[in-house]
Amino acid sequence: GAVVSQHPSRVICKSGTSVKIECRSLDFQATTMFWYRQFPKKSLMLMATSNEGSKATYEQGVEKDKFLINHASLTLSTLTVTSAHPEDSSFYICSAGNRRDSYSPLHFGNGTRLTVT
Amino acid sequence: GQQLNQSPQSMFIQEGEDVSMNCTSSSIFNTWLWYKQDPGEGPVLLIALYKAGELTSNGRLTAQFGITRKDSFLNISASIPSDVGIYFCAGQLSNAGKSTFGDGTTLTVKP
């Protein structure tokens, strides 16, 4: 149980285009999901908290117009990197916790490797 | 914000040796979590700790929630090559799931 699926696993896009990444909780309801960014050999940096049915909460320094988050259902959150630039290239990971377990522990998707050319 | 100090940053050990890593914080957490991440994949949960002083095992892995609630350690006994990876600790304060992560310990196991 507690499986989180993330898609796509890899994406290459041209500078200026937008990319959408999906995060799904497969066997539980997740009213809250989290989006992270990870640079090579670095820790996970929390970007935002995705809240079902309401606006996402962004961490300091993260541009909300750049990284659009939509959490329209109890099992799906999407992160859209708008007008991507090479510096947006990174590994993006989502996580979710089961509401019934008070959101602990968190389970992670397998990540999305974004390369912007 | 809260910060976790995870050490050591990296370890190079021989197969069969035991491993110990730890995380400390200047403030308390209510939950400590340990994850392992393989290259190009998301972190996988190893052990979750919910009570101060709790000692929990998962196969060759043992983790403890420090009594002060400001630290936790993870031990791996009799290491094997597939233990290679990056190990992260994470602390949670509230029950909303938001976690603070350590910087990771990179483990290399030589056969």
C-alpha cells in the first residue's frame, strides 16, 4: 500500500515551453501532497505544499507563477513548470501521506528528470 | 526554519561492516523518518519513529528516536553491496506531513 506514482519519469523540453508533471496517490487519498526539487548530490528542497481544492502554499523564494500547482482531486496533484529555462533543469519529486495516518510517513514518487535545452 | 545536521556526509566501508549515521536538530520533532534513495529514483521509506526513545528495527536496519526528540540515528549491520545509496533523515513537527530533510549520507560498500 501507500504507492505514489509520478509521470513522466524523464522529459526534455525546449527553452520557453511549459512542462506538466503529475503525481498520483494510487491506493489512498491525499488531501496534501508536497513538491520537491533536488540538485545532484544534494538534499530535497521543499518547493510547495499542494492542497486539494485550494491554493498551494509556496516556500520562500519559489515563484508561484513559474511553478503552477493544481490539486483538483484527492489523488492527483500537478506541477507545471512554465516558460522553462535551462536553470529549471533538475530532478522534481512529489510525496504524499495518507490522511488516515495523519500524513505520516510520507511516500515518494520516483521523480521526474527535467532537462531544458 | 528548522535545520537538520546529518553526519557523516559520506562513508566508504567494506562489505560486512556495520554502519552508523545520525541526525541532530536544534529544535524538537514529533516524528523521525529514515529514507534511502537510489540514483534517479525517489526516496524509499526505511523506518518511521513516532515516540521519543523508540527503537525500531527493519531487518538489518535499526533506528532510534532520541529521548530529547532532537536527534535520531540509523544503524545498518553486516552491510552488503545493495546498501549503496544516499540515506536521508527527515523530521516532522506537525501532523500535516511537512518534513525537514537532512543533507544525506552517501554510503559506498566495497565488495
